[in-house]
Amino acid sequence: MNRLMRYSIVAVSTCLVALLLAGAASTKSASPEDTYRHLAVYTEVLSRIKSDYVEEPDMKNVTLGALNGLLESIDPYASYLNADQYKEYLRERDQHKAGVGLVLARKFGYIGIVDAIPGSPADAAGLTTADVLESINGVSTRDMPLAFGEMLLQGAPGSTVEVGVLRFRKPEPQKITLTRETIHYPAVKAKMAQDNVGVITVGSLTDGEVQQVAKQVQSLEKQGAKRLVLDLRHCSTGGPEQGVALANLFLDKGLITYSEGQKVARRDFDAAPTATITHLPLALIVDRGTADGAEVAASALLDDKRAEVVGERTYGDAAVQKDITMDDGSAVILSVAKYYSPAGKSIQDNGVTPSVPQLESDGGDGDDDNGPGITPKAKQAGDDPLLNKAIEVVVKGKPEIARGNSQKRADQQEEEPLSGPDDDTPQN
């Protein structure tokens, strides 16, 4: 199938998904007949594909593609697993296998990379936000359930897995072999910078990391820190509860976040004064690899006017997921509640927009292999524009006039399309 035909089918699928979503949304304000009308259109289109398409379609694949397209359009972290896949998923879920250190989400119909955990095999291979996994061990990730893709990347320590990676401005997938290993999350680091600014780098919010942040804050204050910078770049692991705990270190009152869903009652998370450890002026650094708990903390500290946030818009990942089983043994892993900023914005849908937008590539041409605005993890000594900007902001305050060029480029990075896979992409 050529690329034009493939994109045409994707466009038709998008329209079908839009119809289904419109029908679902209408149930809140219209009669059930409206929903059935939208479903009737979807059924008619499927019937036309079966009867009039140039060749006999594989309706099983068509249905699977429609299901995955529907899920991706509403929830990039959702998965549909058939009965056999779900059994394997349940069997493998609680086993602590080695991995490659990737945090994943659905993107463009494939499996996209939210971020690579610092120090992991994926990080060492240069994989980063905005890369897309086109294949895993030769199997296309097109319409592959996200949860199943995550399982394929896991295995015995020392074993290898080959991934096909799509990148900006590179039409051919790049084949990369990764060696699985036990993933160790980066430790919290701290240092004193100029102007009595203490800098704390947090690469993960897994269990115990928030306590380490607290210890580092107290240590920096003893060293004479008068202001703090919290670096949350590439911090994509650790759930929303850890983000609440992190924000509470710096907030002594007010709403940190709340969760709510269609069938899940609202739950507020308020700051507890007893958990607060410092009132020093604070600035945060975020990028496109900042996700989940780190986003919860960033949105709270920004909305509650406790800190300025410097950098790029974050990825968008903060929800409560649930396995919903079907009569045939298959299952949908779906977000049933989302976390919201104090101002009421869904973090998963909007990410966190910095109060001081700034790209790592500012001052350069931004034309690296990973695409514009992708933050490199290895920085030369003294060559860290975002850290320099965050120190400037926490010392001098937020600039009165935001950099128009930085904001324009930050907007462009969200709009730039990714090159599609080649014609010979292996099909699932």
C-alpha cells in the first residue's frame, strides 16, 4: 500500500473517530438516538469499505485499527488488548524484568517516546522525546497496544531488543539495538550556583525521591542558599501522588491538584503546612520530557504563584488508569480520572505551559537531529541556557516582556509534523 493510500485511510479513520466522539459527547446533552445515529454512520462506512474498497479488506485489522484510533484520539496512554494479550499482560505485569528505560505513549498511530530515563540503555542510545518507535523486533507498532509494546521491550537482563526509530527530518527508520538491564533511577543531585542559588536536579519521582529532595534543600540552606532552582527536566517517572508530595515541600497552603472523572468523584489534594520545609524564592525548569508527577508539582507551584516555571511546555501525562474487561476476555486499559491544575486545567490534555517560555536551542539554529526544542541531556560545563535563565529569573524576577521569538518557536514545536513511515513499513 503506498503512502498516499495509507494517509487517506488514516484520514478516513480520523473522521470516523470524530463521529464516534461527537456521538459520545452528545449523550450528555442529547437523546440516545443521537448516539445511535453517529454509530449508524460508522457502521455504514465500514460496510462501504467492505463492499467497495479496491480489494477485500481484512475486517479484523480494520476493526482493530478503528479501536486503536478511537482510544488514541481520546487517551494516548490507553490500550486495547485482545483476550490472549490481556492474559499475557496480567501474567507479566507483576514480574520485575529488565528493560530499556523508555516511558511511552501513543503518537501518530504508533508508539511514541515520552522520555528516556536518564542513565538507561535508551538514554545512552540517544532516544528522546518526540522520537517514535516504528517497530519492535521487526513488528510494526502501528495499531500495537501500548501495554503490549511495553511488554515487548522487557526481558531478561543482558538480552537485546531491536527498535526501529523515526525522527524529525529522517524519512527512513533507524534500527537501534538496545541491551536490557535493570533500570536504576537517577539520584537527586544538588549544588550551589552563583548568587547564592541552590540548584536541585530531580530525574525521577519514584518512591523515596521526594524525601531526598527535602534533605538536599535543607543541606543547601545550611550552605547559605538564599534562592532555589528545581530542575525537573526529563523527570517522567513517579505518579501524581509523588508530585503532590514534592509541591507540598514548598507550599504551606492551598490546592495542589485534584482528580476527577466521569464516574470518579472529585478528590482534592491540599497542601499540609506540616510538610512544608522552605519558603525560599523558587524557580522550576521543565521541558518536553517532564511528565506525570513532576507536572503535578510544576502546575501547582505555578498556579499558586509560588514559583516561576522556565522552559518548554511539558508532555502531558497525569491520570488514573483502570483495566476494563470485556465479555470475550479482552480488555481496555483506560484513564478513568484526570488530574487538574489548581486553575482547573487538565494536565494530561494541556501539559504545563511555562511562565517564562525558553527553548534549549535559543541562541542557535535549533536544527539538530532530534528536531527543534528537544533538550539534550548532556550539557557542557557552563553551557546550560535553561539553568542560566532560571537562575536569572529567581534572582531578578520574571522578565516583564516575554521573549516573543521563544514563545513563537515553542508554539511551532507543537505544530511541526513528524515524517511518516516509509512504504515498506512492516505491518502488524
